[in-house]
Amino acid sequence: MENKISTSIQYQFTNAKLFNEIFANWKNFNEKLNAGPNVMREWLYNEWNNLKEILAQREDLIVKDIGKKVTVDDFDITFNKSDSGVSIFFFKFPEYEYNDAASKYVALALTPTMPRYFTLEYSESFLTKERQFVFGEFKIDENTRTRKHINYGTVDNDRLTFFAGLVLNKVG
């Protein structure tokens, strides 16, 4: 029996696909972003389904949420500005039943030097096995030009307003 890697559409979409679209395909992504929230919601929904089809064909993967039905209404995008004037877009994704570091929310902060990509990820307490959330940030390492993850710690609040406050605090 071969070893298969367990993953999910939600994990691959929020922690890889969206990040890559922003940092490797900015022109196209920015056009969708500037077209407004309804266009972006449709884009997120369509890209989710495209990724689902790709992952379904991978024989080396077990995709936990492959049977999940999502609609365009499972996605949302809102906008805010920090006190220093940085534009921040907040992306909401479908509700999720697993605790494997897929993101519930992603925030894209358009800082002057390079965009910042924050996440609120599903997790589980090592001791109690209860659901918790991890606030983190994916960055491009300036020396190696590779993606790295910074874990800012666990939080017990999964409201979007709470996540927005964490992001606004980091961005300034």
C-alpha cells in the first residue's frame, strides 16, 4: 500500500493557491480585486472549484473535503484601512470541520514595500484536543525568496472582527 498525503481543498486554497496568486500573479489578481467584492467572490468560488478538480485527480492525495459542496455565498471579502492608511482586504472562506491549519480567514495588507498575508488557521489544542485558532503570517523570505510561515500564537476567538484587530495591530 502506498502512502498518500492527507490534505484538503481549504488548506491548499488558503495556504498555497491564494498566496501564489497574490505573489506570483499579482497583475491578474489585482484586476479581480479592483473589480469589486462580487467579482472577487465569484473568482474565489471558481478558483476553489478549479483546484478541487485538480486535487481530485491526484492519486497521491487523500482530499478530506472533496465531497463538500460550496456556493459563492460561502466566500466573502471586506475592506478596511489601518490607522497609517494601509489598505487591507479580508477574505472569508467556507466553514470547515477539520483542524489541520487551513485558514478560516486571510487578510491581505497592501503595505508600501510588499503585501503582507495574514491567516487565522484552524487548529487543535495538543492537550485538550479542543478546537483553537492560530494567528499567523506567510512571508517571502528576502534572502532565499522562499515562502515561510510565522506563527504568532493561538487565539480562542474566531470572529472576523477579532482577526481584523490582530491584523490592524500588526500593520499599524
